[in-house]
Amino acid sequence: MLYKRSSQLFAEAEKLIPGGVNSPVRAFKAVGGTPIFVKSAKGAYLYDEDGNRLIDYINSWGPMILGHAYEPVVQAVIEKAKLGTSFGMPTELETQIAALAVAMVPNIDKIRFVNSGTEACMSAVRLARGFTKRDKIIKFAGCYHGHSDSFLIQAGSGAITFGSPNSPGVTAGTAKDTLLAKYNDLENVATLIEANKNEIAAIIVEPVAGNMGCIPPNKGFLEGLRQLCTDNNILLIFDEVMTGFRLAAGGVQELLNITADIVCFGKVIGGGLPVGAFAAREEIMNYLAPLGPVYQAGTLSGNPLAMAAGLAMLQALHNDRAIFQRLEEKTAYLAAGIDKVLKANNVTFTINSIGSMISVHFDAAPVVDFKTAANGDNETFKKFFHGLLQEGIYIAPSAYETWFITDALTYEDLDFTIRAIDKVSKTF
Ligand SMILES: *Cc1c(COP(=O)(O)O)cnc(C)c1O
């Protein structure tokens, strides 16, 4: 496949946009080469500017769970656009999507809509701090909660007590309030809580991690976090920006039957438009302005086009719960197929998957946290990525990303993908 026009477009973009992209994950820095420029997409396929068709395993990093240009979402946006694109005033549509979200997700009474997952997580933490009147939070190394300052803290070597900023521009003052823990390590969390008695407002966690590949929680991990939070008056924030409305209609809270205090959403909830949301029981949500003292706002929050897209998406998921079963079966089929061909070709690998999330790691050891996720062989991944691209299959240009399975994928697409992986892995 040729990517001539994409390379030209990238060269032009680079002159005007830092790195040629508006979000770093779109760059090909980790794998080499230049990004593919998309012209359109439909169902399971992307069509690029060179006229290539690619089977898409990123799906806008999650939102397109029913495939690209899903008709009810497209129609809803077109119809709403004709009536005006933004008012900065309340609309009935906002109450409709709020009612549906509250009906689908357990343990929430009220929800506030924002414009991105970043905003949702940032606001959830502010709310938790205001509610508990405490400053510190615990986050896990390798979990991503958007790019607001207090989350851009990574595990440095042995950074157990205080985080150190890993992005210039994050002040030491901000970093000191973010404590880092190891994913799937309850003892580590208990130690942090003990060392910071009555100072921790919230623990924020991806209940199934998806930003260091896909890492499901070990048995008892989330139950343990819930107990530690309850015992220490800490709010448990589930960042379900990736997992919400994906692993089940009610997200991981429903899937694994665990109660979070605040839940963050993004991606699927907007049906492909810029939407995020955070939700909790009434007592906590009433702390938000204009009812309560914690300020949070947005000129375009609850935007009618975004709400129309989100509502159409949630309705589709609400009305056909078999979607989640179908997605799980397709993912399991793909995982089994990849497992078979990689074994046959003597590749060293681990596959993690749950629901419609899957990741392939080029390392034999179990991948359970950031450290083990980082052990994968990146040179093999580069060959894997470019090999699949040549076969017309698009996965994320990074070994640390989850693949998202959509309902639009057919078993023919999955078989095609497995055959391509067989072919490519013979060249490792
Ligand atoms: C994508 C993501 C975010 C950030 O959402 P944006 O809409 O990109 O700001 C936050 N948390 C998780 C778990 C995510 O996957």
C-alpha cells in the first residue's frame, strides 16, 4: 500500500501544527514513518487520502463502538444542526441524556456533562477535594486520566511517597499532592494511605486499565480499593472514560459489581463528538456550583450536537444489550486466532483482553502493571505495526495501546486480520 498523499499532507501539517498532530498519540514517533490522513470512515473501515481501505482497531480511541458513521448518530447530528449549533442555555436534550445515563449506570443520581475525558477527571478530583476538604489524591502508574496537571505524574524510580512531575510545566506544588501507586498492588495503596492519614481526598483508577495496553484488575484489587476507601473516608473515583458504556451498559461498576463514589465518562458517551461527564450520588453532586461551592463550568458543555450524538449512541446500547455479548465473542475469537498463529510462528507474547478491549504484548511474562507493560519488545512491535499497515490493518502506533473491537467488525474481517498477523509474524 502506498501512503504518498498522507506523507505530503503530514509535511504540510508539520509546518503549522506541532508535530503535525493535535494529539501526540496520533504521531508515528514510536514506530517510525508518517501518520495516515483519513478522508472518511464507515463501519469497521477507514478510507485514507491515498484511497487505501484499512480495517480499524482504534476507532477514534474508543467512541465508535458500533462502527464509524453509525447511521442513527449521524442523523441525530444532522437534524439538530439545522436547529442551531449552540445556545449556552439549557435544552431538554440534556435532561434526556442525563436520565438515560443515570438509568444505565449503577450508583449515580446526577451527572454533569463536559467536553472531554480530561475535563471530566479534572473536575471529579476537584469535586472530591471540595467534598472531603482534603488535598491529596492517589493515582496508579500507567493509568491515564487526561492531561490536566495533577495527573501527569508518572512513576519515577521508587517514587512511592511523592510524585515527581514528568512533564515540564507541572509545578512541584501540584505534583506533591499526587501520590503514585502500583496497579494491582493493594498493599502499596494501604501503605500510602497509612503514611498520609486523613489527607487523601480520592483514589482515582481505571477499573480496567486501558492506557498501558489492556490490564484487567486482579481478583480482589478493586474490592480492596473499595474497602480501603470506605475505611478511610476516601472517595473512590472510577475513571470509566474508556470502559464506560463499553464493557457493560453500566461500565465496570456493573461488570464487576463494585460501587464507586464518582464515575468519569468520555469517548462512547459522546458517540464521536467531544463529550465527557462525571457523575455521583446526589449528596456529592450537590456540592457543585451553582448548588454548592465547587466551581465547574463550560461554554459549550451540553452542546446540542454533542448531546444528540451521545443520546443516539446510548439509546442504541441501551436497547440492544446483546451488543456487549457480541463484542465479547468477537474479541475472544480474535484473541484465540492471534494466540494460535503467534504460537505457531514461535513468537514470544502475552495477550490481555476483557470485553471488547484487547492488547498484544511482545513479552512472555504476565502484564499486570506499568512496569511489566514496559517490558515488551518494541522492535518486534514496530515490525508488527508496519506489517499490519501494509496488509490494510490499522492498530495504534504504540505498543502501550489497547485495541477496540467494534460491533461493525465481521468474522471475515477478524479472519483476514488473523491471516495477516500470521503472515507478518513470520517475518519477525
Ligand atoms: C481517553 C481517556 C481520558 C481522556 O479523555 P480525553 O477526552 O482524551 O480528554 C481519560 N481517562 C481515560 C481512562 C481515557 O482513556
